[in-house]
Amino acid sequence: MISTFVNEASVNGIPSNALTIPRVSAVIPTLNEAENLRVLLPLLPNWIDELIIVDGYSTDDTVQIARKLCAHAVIVMATQRGKGAALRSGFAAATGDIIVALDADCSMHPREIVLLVSALLSGADFVKGSRFIQGGGTADMSLVRMVGNWGLTKAVRALFGGSFSDLCYGYLAFWAKHGALLEPSCDGFEVETFINVQALKAGLRIFEVPSFEARRMYGDSNLRAFPDGWRVLKTIIYERFAAPLPRRRGAAIAGER
């Protein structure tokens, strides 16, 4: 990561502080999301330096639409199925100082990216959106999913500490220098939980920011509440007994908001 501030001499030879702006990479996994990308990509902030589309071999024109709307987009073809595998490939391809991950289905509005990046610039190592803090919300969560997310969030807080209010939500950002600690080793929708738990285990300074989850605009979700919930639970149990990660020196209390 580049320094937030660097010292430079002014024209008159008087030292001054000049802000150095970090480069931001946005990573978006896709699978048959052509219609959604038509809506989503024009809404991305123009200060995003790098757009990485990780495609799971879509059978529609997802890749063509991405290239048409963002000629500079980096297209990465996933080598394995699943959201976790896609994010792993996307994170590896990113070259920015900050990496932001969001879904392609228009459920996460790009205007919230500034909240994630601002929290990182304010001192966080890892930032995630939450639908369950003031200012957040959801229009696309069944009662079953809501209860499941609540229970799994409570389990993580009991087993790992921290103060997460929302576990199974994939709107997140982190400094690229922490990428090795957060690299997904799972392939499916349990990836959000895995990354959150890794951030806790590594002692990263974690912030949550409010996020509103809209309904998927086009197409059907690949998420399956009970099978994927079971995968999340197994991930939590496995990580509880896995070897601890090296902790970041001088880290604040994990999970602090």
C-alpha cells in the first residue's frame, strides 16, 4: 500500500503534506449477468481505477457487455465453479492498493463503495457492509435466511469474538497488503463468512458500514438457503479449530466498529 501522506516541497521550498490517493480495484464475479451489468457498470464511480470481471463461463453475452461498457475492464475466466473461487481469482488479479468486492446482480449499489473506501482511509484494515446497523436494510431476504444469518452471526461472535452484525453479505473492501490473510480457500457462498472469520483471526481492524440490499434485478439467484447455510456452519466450525493466523502487530480489538 502506498503511504496516505507523503512530504513534498512546495514551489517556495517550504515543506508541505500532499495527499497520495490509493488505487482502487473493484472485483465483480459474474455468471450469466449480462442484463444486470447493463445497469450496474454505468453506476460505478469514475474514480475506480481497475475493474475486474471474473466470469464463470457465462452462456449469455456477459463478457461482451462488460467489454462494451468498460473497455478497460480486466476479464478473468474462473478456473473453478463457485463464488469463492471467483473471488480468489479476482483478488489475485487485482493491482490496486484497495480491493472492493461486490455482486453483479444490482443488489449492492455502487454509490456505497465510497463508504467502504472512506472507512479504510480512516484507519480500518477490512470493511464490510451490514444490512443490520442503522442506515442499512434489505429488500431481498426471506425470514428463513434472516434467522439463519442471525444465528450464524451469533455463533461467530461467540467462537471468535468481534462484534459483527451481519455475516453472510459480500459487500466488502480491504487493503491489498492484507490479501494473503484473506485469500479464500473455499469455493462457494460460504466465502463471505470465511473472509470475515479470517479478518477476526488475523486481528485486523474491522469496520462495518451501513448497506442496503436491493432485490436482484434480473435472473435467478444461485444461492440455496439450506445447503449453503450448512456450508457456512461447517466453515465456522472448521476455522474454529484450524491453526491460528499470524496477528497484525498493534491491531485494534478485532471486530471494532
